[in-house]
Amino acid sequence: MGSSYFSSHPGGLELVAGRLFDEFASRGQDIVWIAGNATPPPQALGRSRTVPFRIFNFFEDKTGVPFPIPSPGSIRKIVREVRSADVLVLHDSLYLSNILAFLAAQWRGTPVIVIQHIGFILYRNPFLKLVMKAANKVVTGPMLSHSAQVVFISETTKQCFRRLHLRNAAEVIFNGVDTETFRMLEGAETVREIRRASGLPEDGVVILFVGRFVEKKGIAAMKRMAAMRPDWTWVFAGSGPLDPGQWNLPNVRVFSGLRGPSLAPLFRCCDLLALPSTGEGFPLVIQEALASGLPVVCGEETLGADPAMEAFVAAAPLFPGADEKTAREFLSVIDRVLDCESRAGGMAEERRAFAIAHYSWRRATEHYLEIVSRLTN
């Protein structure tokens, strides 16, 4: 299995790859995870192992765009690992290490499964937008077309590549969610106590954002929302070059380095998750919010990732390049959702029940193993 980074690196894709690594290992599979060495690999389980390779990571360091470049010595390591594999599973296509692994598998005749997480990212920078469009045409399209199996993590991503001619019909497999870590309040827990422990106001509206602080996540629109509603507290959990801590807004709180169990309490003590992101497949934080019973407002494109969640997630239109307009539309929807939650007593239990029933790691893993079995028998 190849990805750009290991799960200790911030990002939903990396968390998904890490969970699949553990799930495959727990089922007795010989799973080898190759990824860049920007952050440490996880502890190997059972018959699994990790293979970090050296990368140059200056693109992400300077711009926040994750684009690791393998060192020359890493190329040999990647090819060697692919040569000994029965199946190659790649998380996304537009990473140099995954392209190298794909070419090595094609040369050897090893079946490739590409799990495509993202579609088209509408960067504001004309150069980046042009590069993304060209890369999808020159790299992503041919890789998906020549893979033994393509898996999309959402209907949104599938629609982005609907015109491609694939060797086998594409599958849509939703990522699972850890419903033990991301849960509702239990026992003696209270919202006020969690807020107090987190240094947040015990009363009043608290809005949560979780993700990297980069352009495609809608950080510019979030900044305007926070400025427009100074009576609300805006919590940002993540890291990146567009740091909300530099906005000098007294109603903004920033939490960095939170993951899993350390992040989950924020979902339990906030009033709503806001995510005006674009160009994503299906942000894992939405599933984590639903499992925690938390209301969600995202972009209309993101809501299309899974039509079944329309009953539990609200959407607002996004206007690329018009952050003020996007912010106003988002705030209008947020006001409406919060009002409904207050008047109707909320749908927290229903949201959690939906997440448990619909986003299962066990079911997702079994689906992937069925594909592996089909390709190797």
C-alpha cells in the first residue's frame, strides 16, 4: 500500500490509509505500507510492516500543498517493494511516489487498486489551477484507466471522473469512522466541563472547524465569518500556513496537534461544524461530527459525496473568489440550523445512528479484501 505520508502526518487521507493498514493487518494480511518519512510510521501489527522512504517536502512547508518528492535512493526502495507485492493499493494518483509505484507495477504486471480520494481542486491561483487540470488529464486519467480496479471514496469524486473508460466498473466505498472515539456525551460528562477544560467559554455559541489551514478548506471565508459574528467563539483545530491565530480576532481559538482521542472532545462541546471546503472527496471530519451527534454545515459539492446524508447535513453555496458572499450564505444556513436545533431539541441521536449504520470500517475493509481476492485468484 502506497501513500504520500504516514498517518502521523496531518490529513484525512493519511488517517484513512492508517486505519486500512491496521484493519488489513488485524485480518492476517501481509500488508506493507510505503510512504514518505516526513513523520514517523505507525507501529506495525501482526505480519505487517512499514517502509519509510526519504522525501523532500519543501512544497508543503512553503505553501501547505502536500507534494512530497522522493529522493533518488527512494526510487529503488519503492520499486523493490512493488516487485515483491501481489497487489498494489494506492491512495490517490497525483503523488510522485505513487506514480513511480504504479509504473513499477505496470512493468511487472502487478494488479493495481487506486483509491481516489479527491477530484478537482479549484485553486484561485491561475497557475495552480492550470497545473491541476493538466495533471488530472496527463496523470490521473491514464492511471485510473489502466488500473485493475478504481475505488472512489464518494459519489462526488466518482462524478469528477465519470467520462473515463475503466478496465472494470468503479466501486464507491465510503470510509469508516471510529464511533468509539467520536461519540456523544456519556455519564457525568457535560458541555460546560469540556469547554472549561479546553479553555473555551462555558456559555454561548461555539463553532468548530477541523482541517488543514489551507486555501481549499475555505479558510478565507471562515475568517470573514468569525469577523461578522464576534459574539460567537470560533474554534479552529488543525495547522497550516493560513494560521487563524494570526488574524488578531479575540473570538478565535486555535488548537494544533489534536488527533483522535485528543480531538474528539471538541466535537462533543461545540454547537456545529462548519466546513466551506472545495475539491474534496468526502472529508472525514464530517463523518466524525455525525458520529458525535454534531450538526454540520458544508458546501453543496461536499454534500453530494453521499446523498444519504442530506437528511442530517446542511449545505450552503460556495462562491470561489467571493469570500464575503460565501461567508454570508454560510452564516445564514448556520443560523437556520442552530435555530432548528434549539426549537426541535436537535437530532443528535439520529445523526449518530446514521453514522454507525452507514460508515463502517469493518464493512469497508471486507469490501476491499473482496476486490483483492478477485484480482489475485
